[in-house]
Amino acid sequence: MIPTVNCGIVGLPNVGKSTIFSALTAVPAETTNYPFCTINPNVGIVQVPDFRLDRINQIVAADRMIPALTEFVDIAGLVRGASKGEGLGNQFLSNIREVGLIAHVVRCFEDDNVTHVSGEPDPISDIETINTELALADLQSVEKRLGKNMRPAMNPKVRGEAIAMQDLLERIASHLNKGIPVRSMNLNIDDMARLEDLFLITAKKQIYVCNVDERDVEGKSDWVNSVRAIAESEASEAVILCGKLESEIANLKDAGERGAFISEMGLNESGLSRLIRSAYLALDLCTFFTTGGAANRAWPFSRGATALQCAGLIHSDFERGFIKASVYHCDDLFDCGSEAALKSAGKLRTEGKEYAVRDGDVIRFKFNTPRK
């Protein structure tokens, strides 16, 4: 199965989530100046910007380009008390449990025409509200499981595992009571496996998205700096963008016009491109490429995957009948200028099924077609 970024866009009402989502996906999301205008989550598929695919396509002939894809979900705004069912709390929490990554949008702009649920924007307070509600929701799940876990602990056959689970749940409950997210506990693989069916929200990776006004696209305000400080304390990332401008850019149909608009803002790329790439990297995804013929294509894969596993992403027959992989790195292609020159320079390698694929590898798989 090809991994995709599954990223939930969350935050308080009226922080710009739906505006950002619409610009990301070019799918109109309901945006109105009152809380909870987004009731059911909107889902959109977005291409991952990758200049390497464009350069590969300039060198190696193919009928078309197919980029890697990401999925973004615009989820209803959360308010204080959501963990107890306030607002659309229960529905919000159900939706957010299903995503792999949280993009936490924080309002870092003033606008008298856009109501703030607390009266005035306060990024630190807003972040605390969201994080507290998510921690309280997880605490409810953990405490419920603690009660159910007591009975298995009395069974000699499963006592050891039940005791380990009990200890883990108690440690997590202690952290959540202090408002500390599960992701900051650096749990090992075994512990994460034990928690898998709890779908804990604060165990998910999170990035912060500072939604600024047009005058602060470089993110120099005190509000943005306060969000950056929080992100750094959590080993997270803060992405700066102006949802209003990004929406205007997205409405430009011509790529040249979009590029000129971005340059006029003094930026090298749009904030949305940075957000997409940050989401991709936060889930520890890399990209390998296949070239020539019908398409030059970017394939997302989990860091550390082998050649055999990556072959299976293309088709199960590639994995079952795997013989070998011809591999070179895209940087070598760019340096040599052609695949022929790259081969002459000895940059083309043959690798086996256990080869750890690198980000930027270009691979051609050789395989036996299984008999039917």
C-alpha cells in the first residue's frame, strides 16, 4: 500500500483553517464568520511539490509526470470544553483520531471583521486551549482502559502483559494530567504497539501553522515568535503563511502569474508548499522515482524501507517476483546530464532486495511475472 500524508487541519473556530484548506486543495470549503461552519470534515488530495521530479522530467523522456500525493482533512473548530462535548467536541475528536498528523492552525493576525471566540487573538492561550482539550480527551480514554485492564491483571496467563500495560497507562495518565502530550514521552516500539487501539490524539505528531496577515509573511511578529518557541519546546515545526494571500495565489490559473505573485511578496515559494512538505517530512516519508515510458513518477515511502518493500508499493507482482533493482541517485543524474553519461560514469548500481532505499533514488525493478 502506498503511504500518503493524512493530515488533519485543526484549531479554534475562525483561525483560517477552511481558507487554508481551500487554497491547498482548490476545493471550496465552507468559510463563514461564525463558529462551527465546518461541521463535516472536508477531504482534499494535494500534490507534494518536488523540484526533483521536474528536473528528472527535463532529462528523461516520459509521457507525463505523476507527483506524490498528500491528503488534508479540514476538521470542525474546537472550543474549550470539547472533551466534555461542548461545541462539536465529540464529533471533532472522532474525526481527529483518524488522521496521522495534526496541523494546528494558530491565528496570528488581527481583523475586526473576523470574530475571535475569546474576543482577542492570543496564540499562547489558543494553543493551550487546543492542547488541553486533546490531553483531556486522551485522559478519558486512558482512564477507561485502566478500569478494563484490572481484570486481565488477575489472570495468570496474561498477567505479565497486563501489568506492563497497567504501568504504561498509569505513566501516561500522570503526564496527561499535567497537560503533557503522549508524543513527548519518547515511548518505545512495544509501548506504542500496546497503545495502538486507543488512537491517542496527543501521540500523533503535530506541526504548528501560523496564519499571519499580509504585512507579516516573513513571520517577524511577537505572536509568531511565541508560537515558534512553543514548537521548539515540543521538537515540532512552525510554518508561517498568510491564508488570505495563499487563497489569492491558488485562484491564479497561470503558473507564471503565481510565481510572480510569490516573488512580489519576497518569498521563494508559497507558504502552502512549505506546509505540504513539512507535513510529508513530519511523517518521516521519503521519495523514490521511476522514470521513462508512460510516466516519470514520485513514490512516497517510509524511511528505512527496503528495495523489496518499495517494489511492493508499485505492484504486488514486483515484490513477489523481485530479482534485482537498478539504482542511481537523482543528484547524479543532474550532475551527469543524461542517463547515458551517468552509466558511463559508473553511477548506476545493481542492488538486492535488502537494499535500504534512499530519498531521491531513481529505481528500475527487474522481476519475474508470477504464473497465473
